[in-house]
Amino acid sequence: MKVFLDTNVMLDFVGERNPFFENAQIIVNLADKGKIILYVSALSFATCSYFLTKEYGTLIAKDKLSKFKILTNIVAVDEVIVDKSLLSKFSDFEDGLQYFSALKESCTYILTRNEKDFKSSEITIMNPKEFLVYYKKNKQ
């Protein structure tokens, strides 16, 4: 099962942001156990680095991102993804980049806390809590 994490969910995990950290941690643990395959956009690493550096400093931010990188597949944001986002109906350009990154890798789910931003998605959109309920019912 290919699962794409939106930046906000990645930041919930690496930034240990409550009350969202626990669900993000369970999802990352599923990837660590080989039960799901996680994908994130390279753009998410840049965004998370910005916030983590402000919160923890450069060394800790890089350490957290390095450890997280081991558990994920990173999708490069290339010219095709940028063009698709620019030409899309996404009102938020960054959401378009996330969506087309997930589509490029044939992800089954996008996990985000901003479901409303992905209204016209061909990929199933869930927040982390919904995904965990679904996963528990449908272990694959």
C-alpha cells in the first residue's frame, strides 16, 4: 500500500507536534515494519527543515530529517509536476505539487489534515486518524 504524506503530517511527526504526533507516529511505525510504503515530496523536506530549524536549531533539524528519510521514498519535484500544478484547478500551488507527486508514484492514499484542499483528487484523501481506522479494519 503506497501512502503519500502531505507536509503537515510529515511535520506533525518530525516536529512531534501535539495532538497530531501520536497518529503520525503510528503511521510511520507501519512503514518501519514494512506494512505500508511511505512517500513524501522533496519539497516537504525543505518546508519541514525551515520549521524544525526555527524550533530546534540546524543540527537537530538535520538529524530528525535524516532519520525520517530512511523510512520514506522521496518524490522529486520536477518540471512536469510543476507544470501540472500550474495548469491545475488547485487554488494552492503547493497542494498541487503534493498531489501530482503522489500521482506520479501511483500512491493509493494521500494523508493530510487539510482534506478540503484536495477536493478533485483521483487519489483517496484521508486524515491520519481516518486512515488508521480504515487500516485497522482492512489490514492488507
